Amino acid sequence: MRFFSDNAAPVHPAVLAALAEADVLDTAYDGDRWSKALDARLSDLFETAVEGLWVPSGTAANCLALAALCPPHGAVVCHHDAHIQNDECGAPEFYTHGAKLMLAQGEGAKLTPETIAALLATIRNDVHQVQPHAISITNATEYGLVYQPYEVAAIGALAAERGLALHMDGARFANALVTAGCSAADLTWRAGVTALSLGFVKNGGMSAEALVFFKPGLVDATRYRRKRAGLLLSKGRYLAAQILALLDEDRWLANARAANAGAALIAAAAGDRLVHPVEANEVFLRVSAEEAATLRATGFDFYDWGPGEARLVVSWNQRAEDIRPLADAIAALGSSPPGPRPCETVAP
């Protein structure tokens, strides 16, 4: 009955089992066998040699990545609805020691080469203006849209042309990946991504995310930044064990498929109430205050998302029989209340 956030979802049983297995005396910090196994496991996943670090939160992953890609006097281009702009309490600026976020536009929180280029065109190349050093995109976006490999590659090409790094906030990367139907490599480094914040907490993990660098050498200084920020946990094996458990047997992908399928079930019932196409595990609906109250009185829990809108998020563990009552309740509301036209999916 609760659809307010996948952050609140239960921990996958395999993760709990892995934590129990890791509950033995081992080397502290990141010298344990679980932490040491991360680079090889992530390299297999991305089909290239990568360097990865465990961190305890998505904010930590995003901010440490941006600190590695952008100097204090530089700027990061992102969407004006990006999580790093609206939901991290100034942490990107704090961890980068003052780097600026430059905000671009785009439907469904997606950037395009055109919107990025339009912003870059307003910046003079002189010492009086902050110069961009990186671009950050979120996949799936804050409104549940998925960048396909060709879209990431188009931004990656622009980044390379302008000498910029490309960061991907992948808090829901698994959800994006199963929708895109491609390899993890195709959606990241082959498309020009420099660093990835690889999310696991929303997808069955307890307290572990991975920061993955596709450019050699970036991890070196980041190890010191992680320590300086108080993010180098003494019992890091418990974080590494979570990541490995979800990667094993592709559990992270199975979890994402289940969550996406549940969101699709809600979307099918929502009809013209959809504010954005449903491409991952988030559903944004047009509902009046009275309709939202009716759904809550029935027992459903979700976030209000501005006037006349609601956000519902399906978690990895919610089954079709858990979701169908909500879908039926939404369908029973009837047609959408007055508002903007329903979303439309535009083919490439």
C-alpha cells in the first residue's frame, strides 16, 4: 500500500545473507576480500577495466564523482530538476569546495546536446566567468525517463568536443538499463560517460552504492576525499558484500524488472492522468486534492508532487497482487482532472 519511495523498500534476502557471511574478522576499511573483489566484478559488468569504490549513499557517490571531475573554480552543467541541484542540500558545492551548478532545461528532466549547447553559448571564455568542466545527467531521470544509449552518446560526443567530463547519476541505473535493453557498457563508457554513481539502495540494498570511474587515475585522489569526508567506513566489507550480492545472479536486474513492471501496471490504469511517460519505476499522475485524499483514505501512500500531481514509486519487492488494488483505485477515479495535455512518447 506504500508507494512513496523505493528508498524505504526492504532489503533483499540475498543481501542479508551476504551481510551475515561478511560478519567475520577481516581487514578494516577497504582492505577486505569483499572490497578487493569490487574492481574485478565491476570490470566484468562493464566489459572494461574500471575502478570502483563503495560509498554509503547516493549523495556521497554523486559528490565524490563531481569533486573528481570539476575543480572548485569550475562548473557542472545539469538539469534544473536534477537531484544534485534540488535534493542534496548543497552537498555538490560543499564537496567540490565551491564549484557552481549551471542549470539547463529539458522535458522530463532530460538534457539534450541542444539544451546543453544553448547554455554553454551564454558563457564567455574569460576569467570573469565560471567555466564548465563537467556535465551531469540522471538515468533514469528524476521524472522516470530513460536515456537510451544513442542519447547518452550524443551528450558524450558534445562533452568530448568541449573537453568536458560526463557524470551519470545512476541511482536508478538498473531500472534504466532493463528498459534500454542494452549492456551496461553501452549505456555508460561506450557512450562517453566518465564516472557513474551506481545505485543499489533503491534496488534491494541496505546502505551501499558504488562509484565507478571509467577513466584511469580518477579513483586515486577520490580515496583521500572519501576519507576526508568521513565516508571511509571501518567495516567497509559490509558495503562491498551488499553490492556483490546484488550483482550475483543478476539480482539487481531482476529487481529492477519487477519494479518497472509494477509501474507499467499502474500506468496502464492511469490513462490520460500520466504527466510523463512511464519508462522506469516511477509514475507521475494528475490528481486533484480530493482524489489524492480518496486514494489515501483507501490506504495508499505516495508523495504529492506540486499542485494537482502525485508521484508513485514501485519497489523491487512489490508484486502484481500488491499493485493491482492501487491500479484499480486509480482507474475508478475516471478521467483526468483539467490540466496540461497528457504526456506523449516521441519515437527517435
